[in-house]
Amino acid sequence: MPCRLPLIAVLAVLSAPVHAGEPLLGPAIEGYGPTYPIDDRDVPLEDGFVYRAVFDIASYGDEIDALNPRFVSVARYLNMHARNGVPVDNMQLAVVVHGASVRNILNNEAYRSRYRVDNPNLELVTRLHSAGVRIYVCGQSLAFGNVAKGELASPVEVALSAMTMLTVLQTEGYAVLP
């Protein structure tokens, strides 16, 4: 029995979280993208590194009045790196929207017409774009969903397809974050 107490103490120390407190919002995208500070990490961030990532966003829950968690993930990515000293200019991010998530990038008029509520993603999409995130939508998904270009939020750019845009961005050095 005496051996168990030191083992329990060691396990308690080893299983302690690497963060403390509540997640923080901001600083790159205020009000969105909660992250925890990780001060005791083993892998440092490389000075001057340029992060090129494309978020492949295709899914969306059935709740028309909720944020798409994948857009929140883009805000989290920006916030956690900015909080740890990475300049926003060193984060070249893109979002490729297709499938059911096309509804997330509709302007308020089109969203209200379809769902009778304001688009809950519109403010976040606008803030992401203001932080330099490029937002592309699959032209094929628009056609299949009978969505006109004029129904999209203003920062959204129409591509031939999601597959095409993902291919182009990968050849430009972007890592795909599915």
C-alpha cells in the first residue's frame, strides 16, 4: 500500500492541465475563437514563419440560428497564434466553403428570405475577412443549391469549384485543414 500514494501523487502532477483558467477571446478576432494560453509548451513557434492554411468547410448543423463551429475554428487559429506573438500579416489564411455550409455565407437578405432569421455567421465572416482571411465558395455548390452570386456576403469570392480552389491553394503552399 505505501507505494500507491507516491504513484498517485506523480500521476496527479503528470495529468495536470497545461493551461489555467478560462479560455480567452481575441486578440485578432474579438468576441470569437476562444483559446487557452499554453505557456509550458515544448515546441516553440518559429520567428518569422508564415502560416499558410486553408480551411475546408463543407458541413453545417441543422440549427439555422447557430454559428458554424468551423468558422469559429478559423478565429481560434488567428487568435491563438496572435496571442503567441505571430503577426496577423504572417497568417495567410483562406476558407473554401461548399456543400451545406454555403448557407453560412449568404447575405442577411437571402438568409432571412430562406430561414426567417438573420445569418448568425455573417458578423464572424466579415471579421475574418477584415483580418485578411480570403473566403471562397464553390461555384458548383451554388449552382446545385440554386444560390445566386448576389445572395452572397460581400467578402465572398466565387470559384469554379471547391476542388479547384483547394488544388490551387495547395500548389501555393497552403496546408489543408479539413
